[in-house]
Amino acid sequence: MQNWSEDSLNLSRAHYDEAASYWGKWADQLAEQQIKVNLGLLAAAAVKPGARLLDLASGAGEPAVTASAMVGAEGLVTATDISVPMVQALAQRLARLGLSNVTCRQADMEALPFADGSFDAVTCRYGLMYARDAVRALSEAARVVRPAGRIAVMVWGPEANNSVVFHGMRAANTFLGGPMPEEGFLAATRFAEPGVLAAMMTSAGLVDAREQELIVEPRIKVGIPFWAPLLEMNATEVWTGLTPDEQKKAHQAVAQAYEPFRDGDHYMLKSHMRIVSAKRPETTASQA
């Protein structure tokens, strides 16, 4: 399991500050593409109508925005992110969508600014791997969820099983001169193996850990630059400095890298996610 160095963690957080506008730009389109993923995570957290849901590392707002319809008018979704620019981008999205049952605020998942038992469920999609101390983050989630409330986390499976995302990112990184450090690729999949995250949830005091794999195999028509959000969202610092011609060449390099996945007029790709959930005990040892 690859851990973050302090320098890489700080660079990653600075990157998300700078990339926030691009996350906002692509948020609605990516939410549509990820609907199966979002619903799977919310189901694992046992989100129901009227629920109070906390979403950690929300980025541009998923699965928080998708959850708004699930909790309904009587429920409330609180979306959080450590990046202030990301929260600002999310606030703009919420205003545009007219959602009154979703709020957003800046928060560090390792030191949550909420009282014990404030929420019925907690979710985190593609975020826990970027925590400095993942067990501490899970312990904080366990503190703020009510007794018997569930916490559900989604992480990437092995890089080799995620051609949709990582193959294109590797190709872009090579073409652009390596702006994304190798440590970032390794840390992004540090919870990919079965049992790793479930054991950490147990260490954080949670019980009834459940684990499921979610595999999606999209068939994407050749000519659709499905990797465009990845370039803008993950290589922001370099991408914004490229000329239009240089950006065109970067797209061509990524397209060429996907040729081995081509079958006629379509790319045959794969995404592999792992959803792990557990619940806060209904009573503590001192109450038993």
C-alpha cells in the first residue's frame, strides 16, 4: 500500500485548488457518465429519503448532487472538500441546479467540524486515498455518523483494470513531460487490493464491513475524446500553458495510446472500482 509523502500531499492539494474551475466545467457531464457508480455508493451507505448525508472530498459535487433526489425534500446533503476553490465551484453548481437540500463547506476529513452523531450516513468517492492518515479520516467519519449509521467509501481497483482513466493519464503524462508524479499514480490505487480498506475500517472502530467490486466495461465510439476531462482536470498546471496546437497534439498522443483498445469503430475499455462500507456500532463498550 503506497502512502503519500508530505511534499506530494501538499502538491496534490495545491493542484486541486488550481484545477477547481475545470472540475466545475465537466461536473454535469461526468455525473451522467458515473450515475451507476454514484448510485452504487449511495446504496452501500443505505441512503434513504429524509436522510442526513455527509459527503467527504466532494470535489465538484458527486455523489452529493445525485444523492439530493434520493434524500428528498425532508433530507439534507452536506458536501465537503478541503479545497476552498473546489467548494466555491460546487456552490456555483448547486446554485445553477437550484438544489435547496444540498449545502457545501470547506472541511478536512481528518478533522471534521461537526458534532458527534450529526449524520445518518457518510460517503466518500475517490477521496480517501488522498488523506494524510486514512484511519484517522475513517475515525472522524465514525464519530460524526449516528450509531448504526453506515459509511461507504469508493476507491480505485488496480491500475491495470482501469484503462478508461489511467491509460490515458499515463499517455498524457508522458507527452506533457511528466507533470503528474509517479507517487500520485501509486497512491491513487493504494487501496486497490481486497481487504485493505475493510481492515482499516475495523481499525477505526467500525463493524459489519462489507466489500464489493464494481466493474464497468464501456464501449466508446472512436472519435469521441472521452479523455478530455482527464487532461484538463489532472494536468491543469501544464495544460493551461499550452497553445491550441500543442493541446491538439496532446489529444492526438492520447488517441494513439488507446489504439490497442480499438475494436473497429469503438474502444473496448474497463473501469474497476471497489466499494467498502461499514457501520458505527449501535453501542460503545462503555455503554454495553
